[in-house]
Amino acid sequence: MKAPVRLTLSRNRRIETDAESAFNPYMNTTMHIAFINSTRSWGGVKTWTVDYATELVARDHGVTVFARQSEFIATLKDRGIDARQANFGFDFNPLTIGRFIAAFLRTRPDIVICNINKDMNTAGVAARLLGIPVVQRVGMPRDMESNSRVTFLIKLLKPWFLCPSHSVANGVRTHLPFVPEDRIKVIHNAKKPVDAIRPVQSGPLQLISTSQVNKDKHHQNVLDALETLPPDSFQYHIVGTGKLVESLREQHRKLEKRGSLVWHGFTTDVQAHLRNADVFLLPSNSEGMPNALLEAMAMGLIPVSRDIGGVSEIWPDSLAHLMVPPSAGHEEFRNTIDSLLKLDNDALNALKGLSLNACRTTFNLPTKIDEFERWVEDNLLGR
């Protein structure tokens, strides 16, 4: 006797049968989200995706990530997240759009979250054709500068915009004034805080930066500052790679030879380096809401940062003296780092505690995921 057919209607879009459920592993999850990322290098949005995907899966939501970079895919799979290799090709590639249509028909996501225009004009188009809500995750205030192609794409897909800071949201409003206000949502990037700080150890103070080593990250300011500070009082760890690694190594060979500067290169396990550090340095002059900074503060590191992007939105008043002006050069960084080198361990540990507490109260990941769930349910799905 043939098994009865069971129909389930959701949001006037989805009709599923018992037979179909065998091909859709997410049928019984609370919500299924597809993340799209066509970028070739590791940046803050990939870390954000790993954080969100991990927490959402822990809450019994379905997550599928379609991406290009193999290291990103491997990191997600190590966490038990469904991550799939995707080839994107040229803009509006009909073959790519067709592949995403087929993938979405199999996995039935409730929403599709895109990172950059390449994601939007392939996976975003596929989602729109299937009636699936599209979210554009915007990382920087100028990421969505208006031109005829961007305007066409936004008006075609009618996406929601998810911004990690109010400064980024203001950038969307400035460059895309035709986007309705109710389509723009700010949810600060967030991290899970550790239980307690790692107390400062005897010996040199451990400094670290974990940004890509490119011009806009301004490692040069910190390295120039460190050249003038007492030898053996610090050790600076640079985690990451980029276009300026070799030139900066050549300029600051003396720091490296005396053991004050250590280059670690690319890694997908940044936390392993943060655990052994005391002070996090962010000299970048181009950020939205820097994941690297939040990750360091969630580990209880003392932050020293340029006042850029959305940093001031999460920065506690108790650490105001450790934020340097947007135009700061090596002298401002030198003075700030030197002030930390002069503190005893008790004072340094107190600052580490203030940093960790800022994460717990201002950008705690579970709290932000709660906000994300409410926004999706109420505004995108209308449940």
C-alpha cells in the first residue's frame, strides 16, 4: 500500500512531501539559512559567518554555506557545518544562477545571506527567482556605493541590509538613498566571552595584531612606534598575511632579530594566538565593526585601537584612554603602548577585566543571535 502524502505549507511558498524530506535534511529544523561567500581571502565576514553558523546550528537551525575558499570550507566542516564548494564565474552567470536554483530547491533555505555583489548577482538572483528573501550583509560604509549596476541589482532583488554598526548603516543610507529605512538592520558583530582573563605573565608584555597585512591596516604605525620602545619590554606577534609582509619584515629586521617581532602568517585558529597575548593592537584606518578587535576583547585582551568605523559604538568609557584619534601616527601609538608597559601586572589585569566585561555587556554573541532570530522571524518571514 502506498504511503500517504503529507503536505506542509509554510509562508505560502513551501510545499513538501514525505518523499521530498529524504532530499532535504533541513525540513524539520526551526529555520534554514544559506550563507554565500565568493571571496578568495579570509576577512572579517568569514569569521562572522563561522560564529553565526556555529551558534545557529547549536540552536537547531539549519545552515548551509556556499563558498569558494577551501580553508573557509574546511573550518566550517570541522565545526560540523554543511559547507559546499561553489564556482561563481562572471557576473550574472546563467550557469551559476541555475546551479544555485537547483541547490536551493534541494535544501529549501528560508533566507539567503550574501556578502558581496558577486554573491548577489548569482545566488541572490537565484533566491529572488524562487521567492526566497535575500539579505545583503554589508561590512563597510562604502561597500555599496551607488552606480547603475548596483542600483539595478538592488531594485531587482529588493534585499534587506544587515549592518554590523550604525556607521555602516549610515553608509548604506548615504550611498543608496532609495533603500527603505525598514530594510536596514543594525546588529553589532559579537563574540562569546571567555570565563576569565589570562593573567599577565612575567617577562615581555605580549602584543598582537591579527589583521591582514595590507596598506589600509597600517601595521607600519605600530612597528615604527615599537622601534623606539625599550628592548625586551614587549614581544609583538603579527598573525595574518598580505601584500606588505615582505617589505615590512625588511624594514623592521632589527625588531625581528632581537626577538621583539614574530611573524606567524595565515592561520584559521586565531584564538590559539590570542590566548597567549595581553594587548591587542588595531591601527587600521578602514573598518566597519572589526571582528578581530571583538575577538580579542572577548578573550580579555587590552585593546588599543584607532577611533574608526563602529569601534566607538562598543568601546567602554573605562578604556577611553586606549583609543587613539583617526589621524594618529606612530607617536600616538608609541605613547599609548608605552603607558601600558609602565603599568604593573595588577593594573594590566584590571584593564583586561574591563575589556572582557565590555564583551559580556555590549557584544555578547548569544544576545545578538537572539536579536537576529527575532528580526528574521518578524520581518523577513512574517511568522
